[in-house]
Amino acid sequence: MSENQQDNKIDDYQKPSLTVDNLLFAIADEPSDNIRKLGNKKLQILLIKRNYEPFENCWGLPGAFMQMEESFLETSTRVLNEKMKLSNIYFEQLYTFDDIKRDPRTRVVSVAYLALINKVNVARSDDANLCWFTVEISKKQIVLNDEHGNKIDLNNAQLAFDHSKIIRMGVERLQNKVEYSNIVFGLMQKEFTIAELQQVFELILDKKFTKANFERKLRDKIEPTNQYRTSGFRPAMLYKTKEN
Amino acid sequence: MSENQQDNKIDDYQKPSLTVDNLLFAIADEPSDNIRKLGNKKLQILLIKRNYEPFENCWGLPGAFMQMEESFLETSTRVLNEKMKLSNIYFEQLYTFDDIKRDPRTRVVSVAYLALINKVNVARSDDANLCWFTVEISKKQIVLNDEHGNKIDLNNAQLAFDHSKIIRMGVERLQNKVEYSNIVFGLMQKEFTIAELQQVFELILDKKFTKANFERKLRDKIEPTNQYRTSGFRPAMLYKTKEN
DNA sequence: TCAAAAGTGTTGCCCGTACACCCATGT
DNA sequence: ACATGGGTGTACGGGCAACACTTTTGA
């Protein structure tokens, strides 16, 4: 952050507005209809229905204008806490969006944050405008679904502002980091079976693994607790993320 | 970029200032003292000596306040063109820095851009305050050197603002992307030998390769021209980056 | 002839993949 | 008994690292 010699009165010029937008992802469990089969997991994202201009009645990412005395992370947690009480969130800066016309009113620059929670900790929100959308990732497209069967295809910009683009970039980041970091554990509960972890990988990467190979791939990142998940057939060992 | 319902007059609140800072990297050639040896390459970064407050007389990254009618990229190219005429620059957004106290005067948020050039295209600058510093990357630290033997250790913050941190992050990004993208060609001339490319990899990653293995590693990213570099001993095939 | 670099071939190891097989459970 | 998932072993192949060797040049 340097400046030209001429810029001495730095508060004395017109500034863009600055907002923070949140991509909050979580995993939902969907019990199986067949008692002999595992339940399905879904990747979800939190959206808010805008009942104000601009983009009134569109779905968009929950965000807020940044205040002078708070950092991005503080803005971000403030928003999420106003909407629903949350804790233990994994946060990571995604990208800063600056298209000049991205907001029809005036120049607004937005810093997007990627946030992950394990959904067990979600206190129900009293904001009727909030909704968890299922994120269906495939090679060709990303489609969001709400619980009433409404579909939003991210290739057609049906969301507010450039939020479709932001979500696509967020999914891409998630896909990349799942492969080489521990980011996936931000979506898991403290204890989980290998099959559950595998399902989450498969959801995010739109790709199937085999049990044996998946176990070897993750072996050095997890360690067994000595407890079992019995809600199924043969009890499955519960694992947790390896310390250090 | 959403907001609370209450925020209707969006220009009617105090906003942080917004700047763009540039990490401009290039490769310098240093001819060998021994005629029987190859010359050395160095990674360099462009810094500017601040002759104004704050951090007067400190070195810092060249940057500027963003104007209402320009995007980050436009701010970035404006700065670099004001300082020295450049073209064909590779640009990539690095990160957005928002520590509340990073600027002692007031709240300033800075978007950092990573930029790469091949130095052949550098028109000499008439700004005496600009200087190319050599970047020495090792496992423990990053040290900057100017041509007069002055050293700046990035572990001690001797640069303006949080620019040490920004440079460390930029080097890290460069190291990561060199391994899995074509970013390195932004630093190379149009035609280059494999040995030159190998030297640049070794500089950035602080790691040695063997010829045979390095050739195999890069084989699918480059293609031979049918020209040779004769300035050495046995002439070396010149390569260029593979199209498609 | 010799030092340095250009260029190529061989080998072994590690890791990801495919696939096969047995174990444990409750209906 | 059987379907389903849990869990483990084996075998193949590609890619990377180590290393050895030949070729080419100018002094």
C-alpha cells in the first residue's frame, strides 16, 4: 500500500464501498430409504433471499458492508452470527471482486470468504429468508436446489450481483484444497467413519473412489478412536483428524 | 456483496481507503566470471524508496490508491506504466490485506497483485527511487539485496507497512504455482534453453534438479524451435512454451 | 586434450489404481 | 442365508529421483 507523492490527504477522495460476502458450506445427512443402504450426504451452501433493492427477490450470498473498525474476519463472523449463532468456523479468504459494474448503484468492491462448518453445530435460524441450498457439482455445471425443488443453474446468472461467479470460484477452491490440505475436516464432525469422509470427497470432486485406495490416501491424516459407529451393519471404526 | 436491509444509502458511511500494491518479479542475468561456466540467474523484485510519509525513506512496493472508475488491474498497470513503460505483463491477484493498523494514518485495505515480466522488455526508468532488489530464497528466510550490498531480511520488517508479509506471501504463491502451472514462462524470454529454465526453477524453489529428470518434467510444456544458443560451449537447443 | 555443458538411457522406488477376497452384522 | 458395508492384501503401471554415459564445443 504505497501511493503517489501527491496523495497527501488520503481521506480526501472518493472511495469505493467495501463489502464482505460469505460462502458458508456444510454437509447435510439424508437418511436412506432402504435400511440396508447407507444414507446420502449432500453439500450445502447458505443463501439469503433479498427483500430489498438491488436484486430484490433474488437469492444471494449473506454479506455486509465492512465497518471502519473491523477486519474482514470480524465483518464475516458478525454477519454469520447475526443470522445464526455459529462457532468453530473454518475461514479462508477466497478472492476480491472488483468489476466496476458489479453493483448497479455505485462502485462496490467485495471480498469473498470461504467458510466451512459441520452442520451439527448450527443453531436454527429465525430468519425466514435464509435457506440452505444443496450444491450439485458435476463436470458441466453446478446446480443449487432448495428443499422445494427450485433449481438455480450457476451457468445462468440467476443470483444477485456476481454471486454465481463467486460460488463457482469457491467450489473450485474447495475442490483444489480438498486434494492437498486438511480443509475437508472443517466439514466433518469431530468423529467420522472413513466411508463418511469418502462420501464427502466424492461429493466435492464428483468422482468415485474405491474403499481400499481411499483409506490409503487418507491414512496419514486421520487416526482411529477406539469407538465404533453401530448405526448400520458391521460397526465402523470412528476416526478423528490426526493432531500435529 | 449483499447488505443489511438497513443500509439503504450506501454512500453514506465512512469507508476504508483502497490501494493496489504490485509485486513485480523478473529474472536478471549475471555473466559468469569463468568463461567455462554458465552465467547465474537471479530473481528480482521492484521496490520504490519512499520519500514521503508514512515510512519515509523506507523501501516499499510500488502501489497506488484505486480510483472510482478503474479496476484493480487498471490501477496496477497505471502504476507500473507511470514508473516504467512495460507491456506483456502476467498479472494475478495475490491477496487482500486488511489489518486495521497496517497504515498508521487511517484504515487502508490493500489488494496485492503478483506480476511477472521478462526483463528484456524493461525500458529503463527515469525514477531514481526505483530499484530492482535481488530475492534470495532459502528454507529459513528471504533476503533482498540491492546492487550496493544493502540487505533486507524479510523476517525483520524493514519495509514499509506490511510489505514484508506481502512479499513472503508472493514468493510462496510463486513457489506453489511454478510446480503445477505455466506461470514460470511469464519470467522467461520467448525462447530459452532447458538449462535456463532449470536455473529459474532452482532459484524459486531453492532446490536442485538433475538435467535428465528436469527435461522429462518439463517435456510436455515446451517445444523445440530449431535454433540453437551458441553463446556457450556445445550449442543448446532453444525451446518455447507449447501452444494449445 | 580437457573442462564444462548438452543430451540420452537405465534402474529402482513410491504411490495411485484396479481388483479380489474375507469379516461382521441384523433381518 | 443373504445383502450390505467394513476392512485388508496383491499386482500392475506411471512418474520421479539417482546415476552413468556419450556428444559437442572452444580454449
